[in-house]
Amino acid sequence: MVCVSILPQKYFVEKIAGDLVDINVLLPPGANPRYYSIMPSQMKEISRSSVWLRIGQIPFEKSWAQKIRQTNPKMKVYDTSVQADWIISKKDTVNFKGVDPHIWMSPLEVKKIANESYKALIKTLPEDSVIFTANYKKWILEIDILNREIKNSFKNLLQRKFIIFHPSLTYFARDYNLEQIPIEIEGKEPSTRQIRDLIDLAKREKLHIVLLQRGFNMENARQIACEINGKIIIIDPFDEHWEKQLKNISSIILSNQ
């Protein structure tokens, strides 16, 4: 059994291994990656896993890493983010502090995650290396195609700014020369002044869509959407259907013209 931290990784492993491995996902749908506590029932699955593929910098991985290792000392642990080009910030520069963990929202970064996942799977099941290699090469081509499609769709984009509650699209914005404007700053609710400034900016830039990550409080997003005569659209960076989610986000940003 292969243990992964988040649902998009399940998709990644399946693209390489198909149905040759069973996959245990630590973070269930809708759970908050900052505060999630692994359930006792999950420890049984962890104890049966031969490998854990980490995604890198999400908080629950860090807080539970030692406990997970103690539960299954024989389990190999691979960090699939070792090639990542991290976006790291100090306070008040790009609206978060520290390392932004959302590398899987970038096709360019996912190619690196895919490479590390592939190498880990080869080490774990060398007898299936031929299948893994063929699937991996095919998937890399698919990621390249997806990247080109998104890039081409944004080629003549006039409005490159978008409003989002939680800044989960930092790497996506970097890939495609977009400007992410978050409502939540450093994990904190915005002040009345910050909300007013966002509303003024949205009106000035003619932004009429507010992206909201599934599971987050809608109150502040609703207030801004109401003031700008816009609408809230729910996205889910932790959706298992990774490619579909990126295409959906791209379509939403294109509709904000």
C-alpha cells in the first residue's frame, strides 16, 4: 500500500501505477490541512503501508510526521517536493509568511512531483518498473499538453488579476503571469479596512468574481461579492481530479474579463 498526504497525489500515483497499488490518502475530503488530526482508524492503514509519499510543506504533515513514522518504522518515506522551486516570503510581501505549500496547483511543479513519485514507486516495486516507466512518460506528455493549453488560453488575457479568499493559487499565478489578490492574509481574517480596500480595488479593476476554497468561511467573500455586484465561485485545490480542477480554474479566470 502507498500512503499519500492529499487527494491530488492519489491521482498522481494512479497516473503512474494504475491499479497496481492500493492508495491510502491521509487528508480526507473537506478536511483542513492546517489543523487536521489523523484518526486512530487511519493508523491501521498507515501500519500496512510500505511507502509514504509526502507533498512537502502542508502543516499536518509536519505535525504528524513523527507519529506516522513511529506507527510504521519500516515504511519508507519520500518527500516528492525535493525539486520544488518554493515561493518563500517574509511578512507583508506577497500576503503570506513562510513557505507557500500549494505546489501541486502548478503543472510545472507537478512534473517535478511526478518525477519523485515515479522514482519512489520504482524503488518500492521494481518488478513493475516497465509499466511505471511507460505510464510516467505518457503522463508527462499529458502535463505538457495541459500546460500549453492553459498558457495559450491566457495569451491575450487583459485582466490578469483575480480575487481569492485563501491564497492557494500562488504557483498557478506564477506559471501564467497572473496576480492573485487574497482576502485572507497570513491565515488571518481581513480587517474592515482591508475589506474596503479590496472592494475599491475590485471596482477599479472591474473584477466581478471571488474564488473561495471549499471548506472556508463565506462571510467575508460574500460581503465583497455583494459590494462589487459579483459572485462567489467555489474551487477545490484538494480535489482528486487534478487536471479537471486546473481547467475549471482557468475557465473561471477567463470569465472574469
